[in-house]
Amino acid sequence: MTLRRDDLSDLMAFLAVAEERSFTRAAARLGTSQSALSHVVRRLEERLDMRLLTRTTRNVAPTDIGEQLIETLRPAFNGIEERLTQLDALRSEPSGTIRINAPRWAAQKLILPAVSSLMKAHANLSVEVEVDQRMVDIVRDGFDAGVRLGEEVEKDMIAVRIGPDIRMIVVGSPDYFARCGTPQTPHDLTDHDCNNLRFPTLGGLYTWEFERDGRELNVRVEGQFISNDPESLIAAAIAGVGLTCLPSDHLDDHVSSGQLVACLTDWCPPFLGYHLYYPSRRQALPAFRVLTKALRYRG
């Protein structure tokens, strides 16, 4: 059967009556009269040659065939309405508040530079960044998006790469290496003082992870200093307290300046860097779209 132009409006009228279980309430919802609505539904039933509604003096209810038609119509019309809303948003100025959960380094080095220029360009756009080293449920906690390393993002999330590959590196001060020597393999770390990182989420100590030529090697290190704060571990390494192992993005500037020296670099392969992630492609409002575009990594 060929669908005519009038059939769409007739189907929408039928769906309104079926959902309201009343011609009177459906007519008020659609801004028409009860008699006109009754005529439209009767015309649709005649064209389809099937009874869609059971009418009594007190009630209106869909027939079995009517219920089947409702199951088809409701998601179809909802999808059309959602798409129209998205299209309307395309011509709107980015506005509103975007809430992001991110670790400190990513917030300072990746998000802030991008959103600073965005907020200058769009006066009605606001960005709230909550700094948190823990993995949180961004949906439950009311965030629009989160930022984490690529390997930490759940598979059911949509992820946008916002930073380059990084790697874990082991560093120490020039003074430390002059006093204690330089480890040549991860096994040598058992003879060195190492600054331990305590995970903020689970409370356990980070096991230093290495890999070379497809061979993985994990080392549980020991030392006199432990912290859950990367900046404190960096300060300890600079002070010559011991070796520190952290992501390269935290350490590159200190290595470049000569404050710290990297070792075991051939045992530290790169891995996916930071990603912005969110739960649905429905995050297509102008504000979120311009933020994603500004943060997307193009290296």
C-alpha cells in the first residue's frame, strides 16, 4: 500500500488518541476539535480497512492491530522529533554549561587551553571542569563528558582522541644516578630506591609495567616515599629521594630542562593518550559540538 501525504498526519492523530485514551484529551493536545479528530481516525481506519480503536461511552482503547501499529509509530515519530530538534540546534548559538570530569594534568594542559578560546568566542558558553583522578560514572554523577586515557574508556562510550600517545617513563635526578648508578633492565630496580604511587581509587600501589619485543615485565618496587599525588612523586625525584615512574606527559618538561633524566626508555612503549568520552551521539548540541571540535587531536 502506498503511503499518502495525508496518512502521516492521520497516523499522528491516531497515536495521540491511543496514548491519551480519549478523543477529548487528544484533540486538546493537537489543537483541534473532537469531531474533526474522530473523522480523521475513522478515515484512517477505512483506508487501512481495519479497526484500530475500540470505542465505548467511557473509554477508547487500541485493538490488537492498533497496538501493533503503535509499537511501530511511537519510535518512528520520536526519532523524527529528535532529529528535527537536532537540526534546529544546528542554527543555534552554542550556549549552556558543559560539565567535564578529568584528571588534573589533562584539565590543565588539554582542556583549559581549548575552552579558554571557546569561551571568549561564545559568551553564552560555560564549562565546568571537575578534577578527579578516580574513574567515575559520568552519567550517574551528572557529567556531560569525561577525560581518561584511551585504554581506560569503556567500550560502550563514544571516545574522541584529544592528545598524543604517551608512555610510562622512569626518571631520577642527575645526583641520584651519580650516587646510585643507572638501572639497565627493569630487574635492576629491585636494587634502587623507588617512589611508589598509591592509586587514589583502590588504594593499592602501582606495579611498574614494562614491555620490550613483545615481552611484558611487571616489577613491584620498594622505597622510602609513597604518595597518591604525581606532583609530589616528581618533587621527590627532583630532590634525589629515588626513582619515579609516571606518564611521560607529566615528566617531559622536567626531562627537557635537565632536572630529571629518563632511563629504561627501550622498555617503555607508547600507549593511547587522553580521550574525551561520552555516552551517546545525542550530544550533538552546538555547545558540545564546538567543544569536541576544539579538543580533537590532529597530530
